[in-house]
Amino acid sequence: MTIKKEKLFKIQAVLLLCLLQLTGSLFAQTAMINVQNRNKTSLNGEWQVILDPTGIGEWKQVWQEKKPQKKTDFIEYSFVGGPNLKVPGDFNSQLCELTWFEGTVWYKKQFYNDLQPGKRLFLHFGSVDYMADVYLNGEKIGSHEGGFTPFQFEITGKVKSGSNTVVVKVNNNRQGNGLPGTGYDWFNYGGITRDVDLIETNNSYIEDYFIQLTKGSLNKVLGWVQLNGSQHGQNIMVKIPELNLVYNTKSDENGRAKIEFSSRFKLWSPESPKLYKVIVESDNDVVTDSIGFRSIEVRGKKVLLNGNPVFLKSVNIHEENPYKKARAYSIDDARVLLNAAKELGCNMVRLAHYPHSENMIREAEKMGLMVWSELPVYQHIQFSDSLVPVKLERMLNEMVCRDKNRCGVVVWSLSNETYPGTPNRNEALISLTGKCRALDSTSLITHVMNTQVYKNNAFNVWDPLYKYSDLISINEYIGWYDPWQGKPSETKWQFAFPDKPVFISEFGGEALYGSNSGPTDEAAYWTEAYQGKIYANQIELFSTIPNLCGVCPWILFDYRSLGRMNQVYQNGYNRKGLITEKGEKKKAWYIMYEYYKGK
Ligand code: GCB
């Protein structure tokens, strides 16, 4: 794309956004960070719902909750007498008529408010999958697009004293120009899938902060604190009691204060996941967090954690609790998934293919698991749609903003299996990479590709996007989607960017637990032996890869995916799991376990 064309494209996107604003589409704000430790009232629990498969609720203006005014009036669309759904939670797993539902569900919750003068109130959503239109007492307060990141609305001045009603139109229809687009290999769980909270703050509050070791240092923190509200010249303090550290500074006219201090930190690592209590204070606010300190970098062809080479023993995980057949969201759900990763011998988890809940990230960090966090920029994204770059940037902001202080997050993955031939793909993702580095310069950035060519027992790894990636992340399914071309141990490799560490971000194949009859050298019988052989061969292949810094089997648990309809072996499940949805370990699990034990 020429510079002129690119400029035109940007202008078009900005104009579109202005138009959306003018037509009353108000956007949600990027949420304040560390919501778990704020002064909040939970709106979790039972919400009343109306199922709206044909979208009539919009026309009936459900949010107005009209009441009959005269004897001849009647109301056809109302929450009264309808079912309730639990929040947080996906709607598909809660009502059997919603099992495969993709469409609109209206949610309603009443709450009581007695906000005092001088205080501010925010309505915060951990995530709503996929579109949310939010109404307060019959007035639209805004919308949010994107199923996996938090957002908020300030409702100070809009909230009434006494009883208030929030109505949310939730819609999980697939969007052509959405993130992800219309096709993906996981279950489309819709609903208010994470916590909803009312957060009360003072007039001026601590909106955001970044407290991490600066790149390449093991003792120096370079960061900032951002206030919202009356902000100039406030005293800002960062305290770490365990280190006897008190750092004082003042906010500038933009409410921002630079942070710079050094200390002898006990560094966070998988072996010793040390977190410190960190207290951030302004004149009117105080927020406490648990923060660990680590350095992650690529030096030459190696990944270094705290200055030492590390092999990333990872596993892919979807945000699904296999035992509940539902979207995972709670600390308990996180523990189910993360304990299984630990048991396999992992020191890292790839949280595929979208940002998982904050519970997941915080639990992983506490357990000593490094985290790979990913945007849902998956396969067929319409990069040339003028709104897509805007959505990409907004989602990136929301993901990095929430988790940038989590030392456990060592990799931001900005895309998975996109195609160089897709118009505007390279431009959009190169620009996104720059934006991500500007938001967080301490973590690694990658793009996952499957564009390599495998021929005559040799790989040619060439994608132009790798130039912008700290890791060469490769998805390859030799032995499953692509047959072996020779002895795995004799595979040859050619790289367009030979000086970067290489990570095998996906490999594997399917097996139905207990399927041990049928020829074990044929894929069509889903035998554990066939899957096990793929793993044994892959391990041989790994020994031929120059600069290998880690591997990541696809996937920890069998998971629901409606595209997987071999009714003998799959039945709506992607069966590439090392463990079944009932917790049974397949043969391949033991092979991977031994490999990690030896690493
Ligand atoms: C892939 C995708 C992953 C799929 C997996 C599969 O390459 O990245 O989302 O689920 O393959 O099972 O085919």
C-alpha cells in the first residue's frame, strides 16, 4: 500500500468513527486497572433475561420497560415472568434452549445507589461476549465490541439516588469485520461472561499505573502513575513495605507522574514466583496490588528470563472448564486448567486465542506459570475493512492496559495464522506491533504463523511479519494435517530470519480416549497410539530445530468446537487434547510429560 493510500485509509476510519459518535453510538471507556482491589459493589448474581432470537427487542425498545398506561394497553416484550441467568457465566451452558444459540439476549439487573456528593461511580464489565449495548434507567450509556476485554462507563450524574436499572443487550452473532471474524475453532460462548461491578472513587482517583523493571535491568523500575480527575501537583507515593521502599513524586498537569527507583528485588520466576505487596497512593486515593519483578528478553538466539536462558515448556489452553462444559471465569476454573498444566510439567501457558480472565492471569502468576496472552486476531480477519484497524488498536489497549503489571505475562501474541496475501494484513499488524511496544516495552511480542512450506523433509520459514516478532512462532501439524516427508530426525530448516529464537506454538493430532482398535497407522480411527506416534515424531523433529526456545502442544484438554462433527470420534469436540473433558490422560500426555521432565 502506498503512503497516500494508507493515509486515505486512516482518514476514512476516523470519519467513520465520527459518524458513529454522531449517530449516538457511544463507546465504552477503557477500564481502570486492578478492579479487584477497588471500592466496589458486585452486580454478579441472578439477572433477569429475555431471549430475543429474531432481534425484535430493539424495535420494542426493551430498555424502556414500558408499563400499560390505560386499560387497553398491553406489553409483549418484558422481563417480568422470564428466566434468570447467572452473571458471570456464558448463556449457552445455562439454558438448554440456548445451547447453540448465537444471537441476542437482553439482561436486566436492579441496584440500589446512595452515592455521596464528591464521589464518582463507574459501571465495570469484566467482559461481555461479543457486543454489549448498555442502558441505565432507560437511557443508552454506550456500547462495547469484543468478547474478552474489560470496559466501563462513568455513571456519576446519571445514576439516581435509590433504585436503578441496568439493561444490557448482549449479542454473540459472528461479525464479518469482527475480532475474531466469522470462523474459529472454539465454542462461541455468549453472555456477560465475567464480573460486573459498581466502582466508587473519589473525585480524583488512580486510574492506571505501570510498575515493572525496565528492559534489560534486574533492579531498576521505570514506570508511571496516571490520575483521573483533579490531578495537577498531587503527591504520589509508591510503597513496597517488604523492601522498606517509599518513592515520592508529584503528578504533572496531565495527572501523570513518572516513577523511577531501584531495589534489590527477589525476582519472579517459575521456581520462585515472588510477588510483593505494592501500594500506590495519591492525595485522594490508594490502590494495593501484588506485583512481581522479572526481566524477559531475547538476546541473540535465546530467550532470557532474569538474564538466564529459559526453555518455554508450554501448553495451549482454551478458556473452557472441561468438567462444566462452560466458559471458565472463576478462580476455581482457573485452578482446574492451570493445575493440569503444572502437572504436565509446564512453566508457561499459551492462553489461546483471546485474552483470558484476570483470574486466570493472576492465578498463573501466583503458581509460577509464565503467560502468553493473545488477541483474537485469528485466521480470516478483514484487515482491509476500514473499522478493523480501529478495533485492533482498541482491543490491544484493553488487553495490555489490564495486564501490563502482571510479571507473569511474558509474551503478547498479536495474531494467529493470518495470511500474507490478505489485503492490508501486513500494514495493519506491523502498525499494531509498534503500538504494543509503545504500551509495554518490557514483554516479548510475537505473531503466530503457519505460512511455512514443508517439502522434501525440509521447512522454509519465511513470513515477512516475523521481522517484527521477537519470537518465530510456528504452528505445524506434521503427522496430522500434513504427512511426514521423511525421517523427523533428519528434517532440514531454512529461516528468512535465522537469528531469532524459534517457538513451536502448536503441534499435535487427534485421539479419542480409549480408541485403541483399528489400524494404529491410520488417522481415521482416532487411536491414542496414532496421536502418541505424532508426539514421539514431533519430539524427534524438535531436536533438528535451530534456536528452539520452547514448544506448546495443541491442546491441554479436549474442548467443544462445533466444526468437529465426526460423530463417531468427535461429536462436537476437538479431540487434540492430551486430557479428555472428563480428566482422562491419553498416551500422548505421558510422552509429553517425559519430554518436559527431561528439559
Ligand atoms: C490451528 C489453530 C487452532 C485450531 C487447531 C486445530 O492451527 O490455531 O485454533 O484449533 O489448529 O485443531 O486444527
